[in-house]
Amino acid sequence: MRTVQMTLDERLVERVDRVARKLGKSRSSFARDALRDALARLATQEKERQHRRGYETRPVAPGEFDEWPKEQVWPD
């Protein structure tokens, strides 16, 4: 693992330490998890943007999904 130095304001460090302690984690472990979560969230947002752009570029055509209703029926 690589050591990285960061500058954080005191209030943020206090809050991170408090939450990390409550979760039974070290500050570093908490920060790693938070950074992974942030990166995953950003990746999801980018996929959603691409998806939205795709539908803006090529909207659903009338009748395009007419075959799907029978696939969406829930069994009794």
C-alpha cells in the first residue's frame, strides 16, 4: 500500500475520527472506504449520463418495445 499525505480541515478530521471509532475502523481504513465509495458513485453517475445521452440521441421509437408486455407479466 502507498502512503499519501492529505491536508484536511480540523473539523473534518474530528468528524472522520469520531465516525471511524464508532465503526471500529482506523482513519485510513475509513478514508479508503469513503474514496472507493465516491469513485464507484462517480462511475455510476457517468454510466447514467451515457445512458441518458443515448436515449436523447436515439429516442425510443413508437412500437419499439411492443413485444415486451408479455415478458413483463408476473406469474400468478
